[in-house]
Amino acid sequence: MATKRTMTLNLTDAEMSVVEDFSARKDMSKTAVLRQALRLYQLLEARVEKGDKLYVENEATKDKAEIMMV
Amino acid sequence: MSENGLRVTLLDTATGEPREAELLSSITEKQLTDVEGEWKPALYDRFREFNRAGKPPTEWPGTENKHWDWRQKVEKLQGLLSHDGYCLTCQGMTEGLMLIDTSSYRCRLPENEKRNLVYIDYVESAPWNRPELEQVPRYRGIGSILVGAAIERSIAEEFKGRIGLHALPQAEPFYSATCGMSDLGRDDTKQGLRYYEMTAAQAEAFIAKGNNR
């Protein structure tokens, strides 16, 4: 793995609460959660930049909804 | 593992001696050139032999992934944090390649449902190391080392060693018997390939077996 660098992240209570909730639910540290979030964000941005559209599908009903990335 | 590589050992089947190899967390131009200049010709040499022996193409082993274009795969994922490449080299030659995805997939086993895992997108050994193509493969241990690298990466990402993959038919016994992964059956969304998943406990058992796989 590449060398790691440190940064200070200022979050609101609500934002930190979401990070802590993910951390608990996924049994991962807050750093690992944010690293995952960054990867996913970059992946989605790359697809949208290419002109792809993002959809979520309900597995049971097969209903699809487009996610708008701004 | 550092970017400079990790020293690992392959078994040279001709001599029975161990051979020092290197595992790197990257796929460079050198690997792509080896695939195009050495792997592909070696694969098609085997196909030519099968053809000359009168074997119908439907019975040729090793055809399932003959269309894989590693250059295209690597270039498509260049710069994405969600994907990484690994290579295994020995005596200056690329002997194995693997592409992993650390973001897009979730566990399917009920005990870990929706937890993160490292998904092995593609893994391949050089044709001369593949038992379905060679009566005496040149090196043994490539698949195990690459699966081990995926497990180590999963641990580093705090996924506890959980990994998953869809296996080509000829590799199914390797993932079930050698790796001890759970077989979750055919997946019609992935050309009917069988899906295999490794839990944290199975990953621990795989690592504990070491060279006795």
C-alpha cells in the first residue's frame, strides 16, 4: 500500500454522527469508512463524467430511480 | 506489502526446487508486454497443438478467458482508487496477474450480508503454469499467492480477510478445495459463473495453511 498522509477533517455533529454510524455498522474505523467513501465517490464521478447515468433498483419491485450527481 | 514488492516462493515443478519470485501491487507496461508477447502466443501454440491433434475447438481447455485483454482492463481502471492490480514475476517474466475491486461489491453469505469485501475481478496465470493446458506446469503456487494477496488487502482495508469472486469452470475446484471458499452457486447475472466467497474464518484458515495448500 502507498505511503499514508494525515489531514484534519472538520465535520458538523450531524456529519460525524453519520461517519460514526457507518463505522459501527460496518465494523470499520472512521478512517476506513472515509477511504471507502472517497473511492466510491471517485468511481461514480468517473462514470458520470463519461456520460453514464446512475440508477438504483429495488430488488423486489424492480423499480428504478436515477441518481442525479451534481 | 510495499510498492517495491514482496518476496514469495514458487515451486519449480521440473526440478522440485523453490524459486524466488516477487509480488507487486501494480501492473506496469512490462506485464502488459509479457501478456501480449509471451502469454498470448503460448496460449495459441497450445490451441494449434489441440487443432493438429484433431481435437474439436469446443473441447479445447483454456478457451474461457482467451478474449481477456489485460491492456484494455488496466487502462480502463487507471487512476481509480477503487481498483488495483497485482502481478507476480519470476526471473524477469510475468507469471500471474490479478485485478481487484475494493468498493463495488458486498458479501452475499448470510452471516456477512452486505459487509464490504475485496472482489477479485480477474486473476490469471501464464499459460505455461495452467494445469489444464500443460501436463507439467512450469510453476505451482501462483493462484494461492494471488488469493493470499487479496486476503491481505482485505485485512488492510479492515474487511477482515473477506473476499469474493466468480470462477471460471476450470478454476472451481481450486477455489472450493484449495482455498476453502464457500460456493454460493451459479450467478445468472455473471454468465452463469459460480460465485465463491471467503469469510474471515476461512481467510484465517487459508493463511494458516501457508505452503501446505
